[in-house]
Amino acid sequence: MKDKYISFAALADAEPDVFSITALDRGSDVCVIAPHGGKIESGTSELARAVASDTWSLYLFEGRKSSANRDLHITSTNFEEPRGDGLVRKSEVAIAFHGCFGEGETIFLGGRHQQLIEKMGKNLLDAGFAVARHNDPDLQGIHVANICNRGHSGMGVQFEMTIALRDRLKNPERNSERPNLSDFVDAIRRAF
């Protein structure tokens, strides 16, 4: 689906009061981001907050409209909101959380940081999560301009997660016998 706005500046000019921004610089080497948070790709803000905890830098761009929040989606290669871009560039590596369509509860791992992708993938599989590489190259996070790859290392990790998994992880009372949010966070953080 094509974006309504090509840049953050265009979005902010047209719809200045329908989003919120959280930018917490914790001076860490890792920055956790949800550039399509809030009602744009539901559940991604909650996942980013949980993974960042109180130690890693955190950036959230969250849609707050009553409807049509998809209009606030800016493709990751074009996402240049100044606070988010600056926070990522101060970090060594960024971890980006996104939502995607798909059946079941799948985590599609991408990005340019192969070592972290492999460690996180193994940890997540060991914890009982379904992990794959997305078939769509646009959802693999490999472009050098993707916000997840703008840290000092030039390599980051991109999570594309199905709505079923995002919904379950943000509602821990559902399916308590399956891997939970704590398992998810631990699998990611142990990769470092």
C-alpha cells in the first residue's frame, strides 16, 4: 500500500496534531524504535517499550487518530522525523518493531546485522516462537537507508510481526501456556 505522505515534514504540515512522539535518550548503544506505533501498527509501541525496558534508548512515533491511522505510515527508508533519526544515529544499533499481515503468529526477522539476527532468531526459536524471513524484499529491512540501519554500525534489526502475535503478547492473559512477552524480551536482550 502506497504511503499518503512521502516524508515526516509533509505529514506534520498536513496533520500536525494526530500523533505523539516519545524519544528517550538513555545513552545506550542500543535504540529500540516503533516508527509506526500507536494505532498505525498496533502493539509495536508496547513491544518496543518492553524490550527497551529502563536501560536502552526508546523512540516511538504513535498514531492517535480516531480512524485512518494508516495515513500516518511513512516507509522506513523515508522516515526522517528529527528526534527519531537523531536518536538512532547516536546509537550503535537499532531494533525496529513493525506490524505486517500474515496468518498465525510469526516473527519475520530482517535488517543488516546478520550476527544479531542469527542470535535473536535462535533465542526466539528456542523460546517457542515461529521465526522466518519475509518473502517481500520491502519488509526485510536490508536497505541502507532504512531507519533501523542508521546507527553507527550501519546495521540494525527489523522485526515484522503478525497481528495475532502482537495482540497476544500485549494481552498476557491470552494463551498463558504459550511463549509470552517476558520470553520474547529475554530472547532479544540475551542476544547482546
